[in-house]
Amino acid sequence: MSNLKKSERTRQEILDTAWKLISEQGADISLSKIADAVGMTRQSVYVHFGSRGGLLVALVKRADDREKIFQAFDTAMLHSEAEERFNACLDAWFDFVPKILPVARDLIRLRSKDAEAEVAWSGRMQELREFYITLMESIHKDGKLNPAFTPGKAAHYFWTQSSVQVWQLLTEDCGWSEQDTINSIKSSLSATLLKSA
């Protein structure tokens, strides 16, 4: 096995172990604990990621890659009808949210006091908002966007109302089932953002 392949395998092992530990113990876990769980030194983890922040950023990207969220969005964008495209993107997102929730919850919690967690979360959310702008531009182009919204404002509204935070409030704090949460958010977003027939 080449050194590059071995290094990549080690990197993936660190990320998978870090995901498991953060899911169980929280995102403020130390690099030393992650290194111990992988069976290496803290310095070895630094060699792969440069910093704790680098590890958190790579961890969030790994979740995107492992769960193939952006490929699911690309597939959703193939729908020719605007409403189908809109709903398929929400379906892809809501399939992803429960899988990332244990780690996402902690990154959100730490954002205000941990600059590295803030960078990890904000970078991924920026990429998500950019995709949502593309989605809303396509719906606008099809003449199906509510004229009260520009594509940019529609994307921001879509992003906030389908966010991990809203999901968590409804499923955990309010005790809604996942399916009720999905149905209600989809219905509300559709009624607000899509032009009435």
C-alpha cells in the first residue's frame, strides 16, 4: 500500500473515531482523547489536520461526503417541475439531518464560545446557502417563485426554516415525530415560497 493511501486511510479512521466520540461525548472533546481512541499521539492527529479546527472542518466535510448530501441535491435538481425539485431537495436534506444531528447539535452549541467550531459549522452552512440560492434561482427562472421573494431572500428563508436548529426544536423540544416535522416544514415552505397556482 502506498504511503498516500495509508495516510488517507489513517485520516478517515481519525475522522470516523472523532465522529463517534463527539456523538457520544460532545464536540468539546480533546484531541488527546481522540488520538488515544485511534491509538496514536495527539501530534499525529495535528500532522493530519493542522489544528483542532482543521479536524472539525474535515469532520463536517466527511459527513457530507459519507452521506452524499450534495450528490442527493444534484439528483433532486434534475426534476423538471419546480415543485418536485423543491420537495426533492427538502427530502434529501431531511434524510441527512438525523444522521448529522448528534455532531451538528454540539457544533451549534459551541459556536459562540469556540472559534474553531464556528468556522467548521459556518463554512458548511455557507455552502448549503449557496446551493439553496441555486435552487431558488431555478424556481424563479421557471416562474414558480413567490414574487414577494428574490431568489436570495427565498434561499435564506428556506435555509432558516429547514435548519438543524428548527428540526431539533420540533423533534426534541416539542416532541414531534420526524415525519410530522418533515410534512409541516415542507408544507409551510411550499405555501410561503412557491407561487400559488
